[in-house]
Amino acid sequence: MIDTATFWNRAADKYEASKIGNPAAYEYTLGRTRSYLRPTDNVLEIACGTGSTAVLLAPDVASYLGTDISPEMIRIARGKLPVAGADLSFDVTGDLPETGQFDAILAHSFFHLVPDMERRMARIYDLLTPGGFFISKTATLKGRGLKWTLISAVIPLAQLVGKAPYLRKFSAAELEQAVRDAGFEIVESGDFATPARYIVARKPGVASTA
């Protein structure tokens, strides 16, 4: 199987040029995400890709850090700087920060692409301030019917020739249970662009009013 960073480096230019598959669903979930963010928030986005979502949300918060495993994705994202009225930066990393505290952590199109989802969710929990939000959009391929079963069946062949990254398959119910097992309370969830499951979860505690 192709190395993860290598796969996304090769895909970066095509990814940037591609159109959003379901613009209405994207705009809806972007609006939902924005409703949970405050002007005083410090935000981390994991697997930010070429930074398109970061550029839209960063002006609404105090600081915004986008990270991605792919240097090519981050190169394209940095090409979109500066963003007016935003404290926005991009870093290359395949894991979560060792230290820091964030009021919101976003992870879109990410958890189905890593084998250690549970470890990363636990780390997200530790990095969030009490009352902070964990917002994700994740492909859930189990239990989605014949179309997605057939798509899943051909992925191993694509992986053998370097045309697909690692993929983990789970259901929406299994994903939500993993979020709860990490200690979060799910605030809202739904399918707005099948097979993606949008989840907003909250770390228990009282949010800072600073």
C-alpha cells in the first residue's frame, strides 16, 4: 500500500482543482460548524487539505491552525495566505500536537483514513478546553447499501496499485459510539452527504467566557 503522505502529495493538485461533490450539504454543515465557534476561540483543524474550509472559518475566531500530513496540501494552503482579519497558519504533521489547548477541533474526511481512530479521539479530548467542541465529518461505509458495498469491495485492488489510501470501514452507529467512548457528549449528528456522517460533540465541563 502506498505511503499516506505520498498518496496525498500526488493527489494535491487534483484535489484542489476538484469541485465540491454536494455544495448544498457543504454549505449547510459549514454553517452549522460556524454556529459553534466564538470570536475568542482557538481552533485546530486536522487534515485540513488545501485549506479551503480554514480560509472560510478563520476570520470568525481568534486563531486557527490547520494541519495535514501532506506537504503538498500545505503548500497549496499556504498559497491562500494571508486571509484578511484572520490569525491563520498551516503546519505539516501526521499527528495531533503534543501540547496546547483548543476551544474547537475539526476533523473532516479523516477518521476513516487512519487505523488508530480511537487513540486520536482520546488525544482530541485532552487537547480541548472544558466545554469545547469536536466537529467531524467522516465516511461511514458499513450498512450503506449495495452501491457503497461494491465501492468498498474494489478499494483493496486500488490500494495494491497505489490508487487508494488506507481505508477503515465502520457504520455511523460505530463511529458515534467511538466518539462517546472517548468521553464526548454528542450534540448533533446527521447524514447530509451520504456516506459522510457529520457529528458535533462536546467535552463535558464549563466553557471559558474569556
